[in-house]
Amino acid sequence: MVSDHVHMCISIPPKYSVSEVVGYLKGKSAIAIARQFGGRKRNFSGEKFWARGYAVSTIGLEIEMVKNYIAHQERTDRENEEGRF
């Protein structure tokens, strides 16, 4: 598992803003992680669990390339860290 970032390929309906969706995903996942791993002793909320920012990019015709990258990101990142480019 890559410990310092997450890649996702999602489709957001036009009625929702990117910031709304990212905020929702970060909030709900922080709550789920706290319940599963922290019990009531620690509260992973907001900036205490997730980094404050995020990066977004739109994709079109290259969607299959992006999905392939995401599916294999762990292996690719590990190889890059080991010096195999």
C-alpha cells in the first residue's frame, strides 16, 4: 500500500462540486477508519487524518490509461522508489 497518497478515478455529476465530493469522501473515510482502527480513543477528523489539499485532473479519451495507472500504482511507485524506472 502506498502510504502517502490515494488515487481515485470517479465521475462527479454536474450538480456537485469537486470540493463537496472530496470533502464528503475525506470525512466519511476518516470516520470509518477511526471506528475501525481507533475506537473512541482517537478521532481522525478533518485535517488530523487527511492532508488539507488535493489534486484534481479531468480525463477524457485517456480514461483507460488512467485506470490502468491507478490499478498498478503501488507496483509502479515501489519500482520508482527502488530506482527502477
